[in-house]
Amino acid sequence: MKKVCVVGLGYIGLPTAALLANRGYEVHGVDIVQSTVDTINQGKIHIVEPELDIFVKSAVNSGKLKADTKPAKADVFIIAVPTPFHKSGYDIPTPNIDYVISATKSIAPYVKEGNLIILESTSPVGTTEKIKEVLEKEGVETSKIYIAHCPERVLPGKIMRELVENDRIVGGINEESTRKAAEFYKTFVEGEVLETNAKTAELCKLTENSYRDVNIAFANELSIICDNYGIDVWELRNLANRHPRVNILYPGVGVGGHCIAVDPWFIVSDNKDKARLIKTAREVNNYKTEWVIEKIKNEVLKFEIENKRKPTIALMGLAFKPDIDDLRESPALYIAKRLTDELNDVVCVEPNIPIDMELKTQGSKVLSLIDYQEAIKDADIVVFLVAHDEFKDLKVNNSLDFCGVIK
């Protein structure tokens, strides 16, 4: 049975490693964080994802999954590291593939003839070819190894199921690389494995998330327009969606996560004069977050005028989407940090992370995390930012609902 080395044991790498180990592969997982490695080797997990704990425990107990801070020899190398963007003084953030480059350099001493190297990290067009260039600079003969891109297409909260059931797109730097990668994924993917080239595979993932970003931007812009007219956006959405060819998404406080909030910039940064709609959607969704902050501050000011005192504000939800613990690029967390810096008596609720977790603001204040039942009991203003299951059907008097959780 083939040996697999998975570099990056985060939200994609660890589920992939655990799944492969449970399918009989010998998996060597790599992460630069020692505590993450130690946790996994104990058969435990460091992230929240349904069923993942069962898969990891089984894989470790069987001896098929081992974690380390360094790579090892393998037949297949999977790179699943973060690909954020560089934040600069410019309007358009630029992609940051430093982690991909670093991961590639780390496996270079272990790569041998016949190996398959797969980039799963969502990346700018041309990154897979860049892996080949990096390996060559590291002294690796690449003519007899196979390099391909296979972007993940999973939804947090359903990762273990969707890793198997979803269709996968595989694109190699040449036809043989595509074929080799497709053969590998067909050993554990029940969905269809679709073959293309590396650049098309890279752009396809960016396209999927840009499409979603544009549609969310429409919903978010509509919510701002409805507020201007004094119209209930949730009622309007439900009525409009009764049209057989209309499907307006839920508005929220912006867009977060490592994919939708990031990937469109990968297209825009290389196509500044062409990706006008994609760029505008990103700007709309970022603006929605600032608009929410101003709405909350206006409600606070109104309370102060009417009650001659400052209110206690409970911010409900910090994750970037409901029912997960993922805080990456979360607009709700950004709102909480801004308001904690700018206002007094702000408490935060996130039922999917420990209450004792320390989250600091830009001003070095620590977010005050409390239980949601305590929050709604003591708060003067309750602000729903994320539609977690725990918040549904809560009875509160003075509330702002930006996610439709109490509708």
C-alpha cells in the first residue's frame, strides 16, 4: 500500500490524512506546530469538525497515521497549507504563497523518481508550475515525478463526508501527472474525478468561490437597501425566492473564512482591469462589515440618550459561519475586536470555542467571552452576528439581528 505524506494538518490536511489512513494508506502527517503534532499523536484533534475525532483516533490507534514536524519519504506528497494574501497599502491584496514554497522546499530532500506531488491548497493560477520550479532549484530532477493540483471543495461541518462524496477536479502540469493524480483520488473519492490541466484546476476553485462571493454581495447590498426603506430583508428575500428562477442568498455581516473572503483577490490581483465585478463584490462584502459596526454604534448612542447610561452589548457569534469554531477572516470577530476597542461593556459569545480562550484586539484588549445564556440575561443590547444553532428561538427584547437567526 502507498505511503502518503501530508504537509499541513489544519482544516483540510488533517481530515484528508485521517481519511486516507482509515482507507489503508500509511500516512505521515506534518505540521510546524509541535502542540498540534503532539495532540494528533495522542489520537485527539485540535480543531472542531464532526466525526473527525473518530477518524483520527482510529487512524492513530491502527498505527496508520503518525504526525511529525518534519516530512518523510513517501509515494504521494500532499501539500495542504494556508495561502493567505499580503495586506498592503494598495486597494488590491496580493496572494501569499510563502507557505506553499516553504512546504515544497521541506519535502524536496525526500522526493524521488515516480513520486506524485499534489497541491490541495487553493492557489493563484500558476502556483502548481511554481512547485516544479522550486523543486528544480532544490536539485530535484522533475522529469520523472508527477505534479498536480486538486483543490479541496468541502464545507466546514461536513468535511469528512464531502471529502468522499464530492466531485474532484484534478489538473497536472502534464497529461501523465493528471492521470496519476486522478488514479490516486479514485481510490477514495466516490464522486466523479474530473481531469483537466493545472491552470484550469487552479482557476476553477477561484471561480467557484468568486461566484459565491458575488451572490453574497448581492444579498448584502440588498439588506442595506432594505434598511434604507425600512423593509424587512428576510421577508423580502422569502417573497422574491418564490420566483422559480430566483435564489437570493442570506445576507450577513460580511464574508469570512479562508476561501470566499480570500480567493477572489487571487483573480483580481492578476486581472486588475478585467475582474471588475469580482472586485466590486469583494468591496461590497467588506463594506457590509463596516456598515454593521456603524449600525451597532448608532443603537448604542440611541440607548445612551434614552437611558442616560452606557449599555452592555452582547455580540453573539465570532466564527465566520454557523456551528463551527473557525475564526479565519471572520467579519464577526473583526466586529467584536473593533467594538471592544471603541466601546465599553462589550461581551462576546462563541459557543464553539472555549470560554477561556484569549482573543486580543488591535488595541491589545482581551475579548470578554461568556456563556450565551448569561449574555442575553445581562445585556442591554443583544447583537446576533452568526446564526449558530444555540441562538435560534432565543427570546430577547432589545436585539439587532444581522444573520436572520431569530426570524
